[in-house]
Amino acid sequence: MIVVDSSVWIDYFNGNNTYETDTLDNLLGSQEVATGDLIVLEVLRGFSSDKDFQLAKSHLTSLVQCNMLNPELALKATEHYRKLRKKGITVRKTADIIIATFCLESGHPLLFSDRDFKPFVDYLGLRSVVSKT
């Protein structure tokens, strides 16, 4: 199962062609693609058109839905954040810390384009779906 971050979904629904959206397009229908409660919130909150909102909502809710936070994961996310801070790295968004921790703890790779996930790959072992050189 592959988790897709909001950074990719937002580009995908906006029609932006990127390496990550092309990867997502290839994954849909060929692999199990998952999303999470936080990701759904991040993506759907940005729609101004009711029609586009309903279409995106339909697509996202048809996927495997993951609850990305519980008391144990909250503590683990805190530990991950602190490890990165000790290396001089500040992750900008709490939601990204939660998403990365969920993927680390569940062993699921993450498809993302948001730079906040790179330290999780480099220092904590998060598996990225794509590897850019």
C-alpha cells in the first residue's frame, strides 16, 4: 500500500503535470493507493467550487482511508521531530510530521513532493515512492 501526500493530490487535482503526479497516475488502478484523514482534510479544504470539491471527495474517499494519529503515534511523532531538531532541521508543518510518522511506523512508502518529508527519508528511514537524483 502506498500513501499519497496532499502535496501530490493538490497538484493532481489542479492539473499540474509533475513527476509525482505522473507517478500517481500510473499507480492508480495498478497498486493499492491510500490516503489519510489529515491528507483528505488538507486537500479538500482548498476547493472553492462545489463541483470540484464533490469530485475530489468522491475520488479520495474511494481509496483506503487511514487514521494517522493516536496517542502512541503522537509520542512517536514528537520523538521524530526532536531527533530532526537536534540535527538543526525544523519541519514546518505538524501535519507532515504526523503523516511521515504514520508511514514510518506502518512501513508504507510515501509519494510526496513537499520538501518537509526529505529529512524523514534522509535521517529516519521514511521510504519514498520516487527517488530523485
